[in-house]
Amino acid sequence: MENDKRVVGAAIIGYGGIGRGWHAPNIKSIDGIELIGIYDIDPEKLELAENDGVKAYQSREELLADEKIDIIIIGTPNDVHKEIALASMDVGKNVICEKPVAMNSAELEEMIASANKNKVLFTVNQNRRWDNDYLTVRKIVENNMLGNVFNIESRVQGSRGIPADWRNCKQYGGGMIFDWGIHLLDQALIIMGDRKLKSVFATRTNITNAEVDDGFRATLNFGDINYYVEVTTSNFISLPRWYVLGENGTAVIENWQLDGKIVKVSDWENRDAVPVHAGMGLTKTMAPRTDDTIKTYPLPKPDKGESWQSFYKNVIACLNGEESAFVTHEQIRRSLKLVEAIVESSETNAVVPFEE
């Protein structure tokens, strides 16, 4: 039966960093999907594709007219995602769009409506759902390894400002909320599962760029859990990638290489502490725990089978009628509305209610 499945024909529109550097080689490495060709408005990118041994269409119309193509992968700057998606779906093509899917929720609703009308798959490449650091935190939370979690901090920090390309231009959908933020926010919503996001408070920075944000900080309140998200591009000493607090312990993940640990209490009854010097005073409250009351553990390993290939395999299964989309319309809608709430909060300096 495996041999009876059709091979999905894929094409990439936008042969830049994500199209050429990520989608093209990954498609070539996965069974069940074939890269038919690409299109880019830049003639140099067309020449690059031909040099890579990939067919380069001379126009978007020519690419969309090719019946061998089942699915379009959109890897362009953010401002033309909607235009390309609608044109693709209107001729019956399925669509994988890079994130952020659209410039705003209104655009997204047009895209979803088109997908429903044309009965095609429309999904988003949320590739960082397969980052090992994220999968590790998700496992810690879902398996209650720290007891009830009450605080999660997720941050990425750089020191080079925004890349000097379309990402620093407002008209193209630049800025760190759309660039890295959309990844971290998607991770947050997945980790929190069915919990309602009560409110959002956020600030943005424009240290290296006046036109778009070069960083932001957002506190997401899920009732019993506060979830802090930070993206900055002017940090020269980085804080941990993840910091998770539970009633019975703490987990820290320093970086993408998974340097970190879990420290848990082993003796709640042994509460007494010897005062220690703290500046010009003494404290028992902040005295460190003694070794006989805590225990250190290694970080858990992500479950086997969790890999970036899962996204493409899910798309292939969807087009063969075997599965539903892993990245759903409702998930995409919720994360984009969260982006808009962060922008609103940072502009008004106010807490923004999100879900009742």
C-alpha cells in the first residue's frame, strides 16, 4: 500500500535564506515529496536555482500553471504572503506559508476563507515546534517534573541588531515580534495547552532601529502561570534560554545545546536555615539550601520521533487524506491575535485582556 501513495509535487516561491537554505534541501531529503521548481522575482536567485539543479520558472503564473505542482511553499518577505497564498489557492494549489503568516488578522481571515472555499490545505511552517530546548521544557511541564509550574521564562538574545535586509523595514513586515517573537509565542501557546490566556502586558524597544521593534518583552498571564517572553538584539551577556519555576523545583536551559539542569527539593521538612551575610545585613529567608535538602538532575531527553521532518510528513499525509494538519487555522489565528495584543499593549502601556 505504501507504494500506492502519490508523490507530492512541491514548488517554492521565494528562493532566499529560508527557501534555498531550509525548504529546498529538506524536501530533497524526504520520501513522498518532490521539489518541482522555484520562482523568485530576483533574476540572480533564478540563476542560483538552475546552478543548484532546480528548475527556475520565469514567472509566478508559469509556476502556478504547472499541473505537477500540488503545494506551494511561500518563503518571501511577510508583506506578500497573502497575495501569493490567495493566487495559489485560487488555482487549487495547497499552501505552506512561512511565518508570520500575514501582516494582520484581517489578512489571515481572507487566507483561511480562500482555503475553505477552494478546499485546499493551508498551513504554516512553525519549525521551532521541533527545537530540542522547547521539547524539553514541554516535557518538563506536561510530566509535572517540578510539581505545579507557576512561572516560565523564554528568551532569545543577540547583540547584532536586526539584519540589514527587509527585516528592518516596516513595509515588509519587519521587526523582532514578527521575526523571532512569532516562534516563541507559538511555543508558549502550545506548552500552555487548553489554558486560557487571560491578559498580556508588553514593551518594545527601538535601540538600533527606529522603524521597527528590535526587541520586546511580554508577560502572558494564564491565571495560575505567568509566561514571560523576551527577544532582544542588544544584549552582550545572555541570560538562560529557559527558566522554569515549579513548587518543587527549578529547571534551567542555558542555550540551544541543552546545557542545563533541574534542581528539586528533597526534604521539605528541613526548613531551618543559618543566617548568612547579605550586603550590610543578615538573612535567613535568602540563605541557600543545604545539599541534604535538594537534589540535582539532568534535563530529560526529548521523546524519540520528535523531529523537524514531522512537519513535512504531516503535510504529505494530509494531502494523501490520512491526517489533519499539525499546524491548524485556529492555532495560527490565536498566535497572530497575540502578536496584535502585544503591539497594542506596548503602544498603550496597558494590560490587554485576551481571553475571557
